[in-house]
Amino acid sequence: MAEILAVRLTPRGGRDAVDGWAVDADGRAYLKVRVASPPVDGAANAALVALIAKTLRVPRSAVRVASGETARLKRLELQGVDQAQLAAAFGPNPAVDGA
């Protein structure tokens, strides 16, 4: 079973970093992430996958962009990762934990 992680990616963000959780107008939580790479030839997506994999301490092959390849809002499919690992790496998810 794979976890789905919603991410709002900011390419050319100056550095690779996770900026924490945010909630959209419909109450859906997403993780704000910035990468230094430009959105050219998949460079920003590759940097996103590498950053998320490194933060979660899983191989890059366990992280896949499931949808939103060319959009700012993306859905990542995470293999072998559970909600506890996500909370430990990124803090509690406001949509799951009701924070």
C-alpha cells in the first residue's frame, strides 16, 4: 500500500527545503516544498523526488510523481512509507491529525 502526499512545489526557490504544511480552501493539506532547480526538462521534479526521499530516508525509487508532472500542485506516491514516518519527517499533517 502506498501513501499519497500532496505537494506544492516552488521551483527556483533558492534552495532545496521543506517549508511545512498548509491547507487549501477546501481543507486539504499539502506540503510546501521549494527546490533550487528550474522547471525545465523535469529537473524540478527530480530535485523534489530526491529531497523527499532523502528526508524520509527511503530510496528515490520509492518516491514517484503520480500526478501533476507539469503543475505546481503534485501528488507523490510513496512506497513503504506510513503516516508515522511522514509525521516524523514533516510534522503532523493537519488534515490527518486535525491540528
